[in-house]
Amino acid sequence: MGRSSIPPFPPALEARRPLQKMSGIEHLMIAVVSTAFDDLRSADVRQRDTAVRYFFSDPETHVLSFPSVCRQMDWSVSAVRRRLKQTLSPLLAALESVELESQTV
């Protein structure tokens, strides 16, 4: 699997309590968010687009939706989204420019 047991979240996404004290569903929630966070940095356009939709457009319609995870983990949806935009905007802009260059070749 290759993923660390502690997700590489920006500070706004750090767990508010030790991983050992989380329930099974909370561990699953952390894994889903961690995977989506990794996908934001992916070179694969589809993975990135899916992750962007998860973080920024996913309605609270299921237990693993981003707003549901935030509520369970006691995170502010708007604060996390703001932090993600700040953290990832340079990276996403760089990836988009590389994609545009490859399309013109």
C-alpha cells in the first residue's frame, strides 16, 4: 500500500485526537481524505479532478462525503477548503500549465 499511517495533511486537517482513540469509521474517513489529498497532487488529470470535486463540491449525501468527515472529525469545512486552496494553488497551476504545454505539442 505504501501510505503512512499518519496522513500528510496540511495543519488544518490534523486529527484532533490520537489515532489510537479513533473508531473504525474514523480511521476509514481519515484514509478517504488522505487518498483524496494525495490525488490532488497526482499527475493524472482524472484523479485530480475527482479529488477537487470531493473537497470542493461533494454534498453531504453520504457518511464519507467531505462535509460529513469534517463534522465527525470536528474540522471546519470552510477553513480546510481555504487551507487546501492556499496550499495547492501553486501546485495545481503548475500542473495545469504542464498539461497545456503537452496538449500543444
